[in-house]
Amino acid sequence: MDSSTVSVGEFEFQCGETIDDLELAYETYGDFTGDNAVLVCHALTGSAHVASRGRFEEGDQAYAWWDCYGSSGPASENPETGEPYGPDFPPVTVADWTEAQRRVLDELGVPALHAVVGGSVGGMNVLEWAKRHPDHVEKIIPIAAAGRLDPQCLALDSIARRAITTDENWQGGYYYGGSASDESGTSSDVSDGGSHPDQGLALARQIGHVMYFSKASMDRRFGRRAATREAERAFPTDPAGRFFPYRDVESYLDYNASKFVERFDANSYLYLTRAMDNYDLASGFESDADALAAFDGSALVMSFTGDWHFTSEQSEALADALRAGDTPVAHHVVDSDYGHDAFLVEPDNVGPPLADFLEVGLSGSAISDTEEVPDDSSDFAPVHTSLFSC
């Protein structure tokens, strides 16, 4: 394993703005060439660290993704001012991620890829590779992803962003206290002068976290239980609230939100969710099928029955778009009531079909295309998700 950052020099974003020196964090595993290189695109708040070494906690596969940041972003120093970019960093899109990744691969001497794989918004990144560089990748594996977010997800993401921008400590995005951070963007690494919009970011994360569970998984894990006596409220409550129980589900959300603000930058959260919300696979084309028509490799689409962020129906629509271009494709539906995060916390359901596809493709493998996606609405919770610098 090798962790590093690379400068790709001047970079023009899709919005037309440029920065003089774009740096990207990445990790490599093993020896790779154009014949065997697999690019893994992380999800919304993940990092370049795809595999944990000695830090895996049972039931928390996602933990591995949270060890390594470093790409240029709002918390990075603007060389023109010596201060963090903040909201002056250019708006970022999924297309920008893809082009930046292409530049990194050029620096590493990798002309083409055996496969690109990613979950959630990382799956959108995968689709953009097939759309923008169809001749540079042999296999694509979008997991728990879709060609675009639905209106309910857009609505919830907008509320999460408003939780940040209405925090009085957000200060229009200029909350770093006048001392530049390094490029990790974590709260502990940015300036310790001034206050950060931690309350707003915590609320935004809680909204997102609820989106990653299904109703069934939340009921199974928390029910209506009161939290233990040792649990302390992380947010103020009204006087009458002291009469009622502080519930286990509240305590869980408060704890995870508190941990999140220790490692993540609020401006980066705004940028990342905007990129996800803006993504539309069909942009610039007549349809999703038209956007993917030039891709002549093969595809494995994976979805989870309990995911109401990106549903199995949306994954089947992606598979249909690929089939329309005669792309060999299988849609592997995993029966799981966990929710959207199932692709992270249930690796035994993801690893075997993914490894099979990478090794032998669709022909001769145990993967079969799903003829029918479950259409019983009772199988799904009410109808959302979850790279750029964090």
C-alpha cells in the first residue's frame, strides 16, 4: 500500500474557473498496469483509503474509508491569499472528479483501466468514466447508485445544507480564523482560531445518516428504547423535553455527528452534496442510453432491496440503459433490509460477486442478470444518498 498526493498542475473545472495547482490524494495497492488496474471511487464522505490495516471494527467496514484525506478543496490554502479557499474554491462536479482522476492516472503511467468500481455517489463517478472515457475502461461496477437523485433526496440534501449555512459560525464560509489548514479539511486540521459551524454540520450529518438506514434496520437496531443513563445529550433541549426520554436512536445520531465534525470540513460537505445533487448521467445527451452508448465493455450493476436512497428500480433503469447499447450487463440485487449503507457494512454480500466479475466477467461466472426487480413496495422503506477534497 502506498499513500501519496500528486499535483496535476493547472486544472480547469467544468464551471470554467481554474486553480493553478490541483493536488489529489490517492492510495495504490499491489503492482498495477493498464491490464489490471482497478480504480475505486469512494462514496460521499469517504477518502482515498479503501482498505483498513489493523483498524477494522466488526460491523463497521466503512471505518476503513475514513483514514486518509488530502485532495485540494475549500479548506486548502489559496496560494494567492495564503488563506483557505473557503467558498472561493471553484464549484465542483462529478465530471471534474473524473477528469482529475484521468490526470492522476496519466501521472502514474496508467493509460487504461481494467475496471472502475464505486458505491453511492462513487457509482456516479463510475458512470461518468463510461460516459467520458469509454475507451479507457473495460469493466464498470456502479454499486447502490443511479443516474441522478430523485426529488426527495434533493429535498433532504437541501435541508442538510441549510443546517450548515444557517449556523451563525458558518460566516458565509469564511470561518477558518485567518490561518490556513493543511489540505485534509478535517476540523482538527483547520485553524484553531475562530469557531466552526459544528452544530450545523452535525445536523446535516444526522439527516444524511437517517437516509442511509432503512425503516426495518432502524427498528431492529434502536426500537423506541431510551438511551442508557450514561448517555449525555449533545444538543440543548427545551425544558419540557427533560420530562421525556432521551432515546437510543437520538444518542446514536448525536455520537456519530460529534465524531463526524472532528474529521470533516463543513464547506467541503456543501461542495460534495452539490456535486452529487447536480449529477445527471444524461446531461448533454438524449438519454442515459445515449450517454453510455460509446462504452463497449461490460457492466455489473449492484443494488440492495432495502436501499431507499438509490433503489433497485433505479439500478434496473441503469442496466436497461446499458442493454440498449448492447453492453453485456448483469444487475445483481442483494436481498438486504439494512438500507443504503449495506454496500459498506455488508461486505460479504458485495465482495464475492464483485471479485467474480473482475476475474472472469459475466460469461462463465456465477453472476446472473436479474430478470425481475422486486416491485412490492412493502420491501422498501419510503423513497435518497449519499471526490473531491474532504
